[in-house]
Amino acid sequence: MADPKPFPLPDLNHEATAPLWQAAARGQFALPHCGDCGTLHWYPIGQCRQCHGTKIAWTPLSGRGKLFSWAVVKRALHKPLAPIAPYVSAIVVIDEDHLTRFVTRLIDCDPAMLHIGMAVEVRFVDLGYPALETGIRAPLFAPCITDGG
Ligand SMILES: [Zn+2]
């Protein structure tokens, strides 16, 4: 019998999202940006959701945003993630475009202290699931150190 399928890691060569992983490897948080109207996009679809323009280019951003929503996962549904539970899955509104929301994981936080609108910032962290070293730097988010509340 074959080994069980490992945790599904991101496909670094997937055309739509490869620039995200390439930027993260350089320590940059970048998203697709419309050259016609300036809208940022996540998830990339190759066309602007506002003006339907196709002049899309990946743009480095500040990596700062606000917490839009989150869920504390106390019991991982996938066994390789069990050692990191509880963990926080989150949606972050990007500071440069408040209509753009990025799905990520919050780290270095006390889930009891989270609140909507909390200032957060990107941290580039090896996915490093406990049972698997990945070498993949992921754009995770954490509360801003300078955030007063
Ligand atoms: Zn546009």
C-alpha cells in the first residue's frame, strides 16, 4: 500500500499564483494590480474585477492590512496540521485596497485578543508543518507590533 498522501502544498509553478510564492521567497508581499484602474486582486483571475481590464501586473505592497474575519481551528481536520492546532485561519483586508481580501493564517497572536479591524502585517514564514519541512516561505500575518489595540 502506498504512503498516505502528504499535506497538499502549494503548487509553486501554478501560473495564476506563482508570482505570490516568488515574491514571498524574496521577502515581498505582492498581489496582482490593474494598470487601468489601480484595483488590487486576490485571487488572480487575469482580468480586473472592476473594469475588466487585462493590464494586470504583480505589485509589491506594504504587507499591512486589517483583520476582516477569522476562525480559531482547535481540532485540525487534516492530521499533519494537528500539532499546530489551535491555529487561526484569517481573512485580511489589504491596506492599499480595502476591497481586496487575502486568506491567510495568523501567527504570533492570542486568539482571545483578536478583533475586527485589528492592524496586521505580513511575516514570511516557512510553511514548516511539524511533520514536513517545506522550504516554502508563505505570507502569513501577525498583529502589528505597534498596534495599540
Ligand atoms: Zn481595473
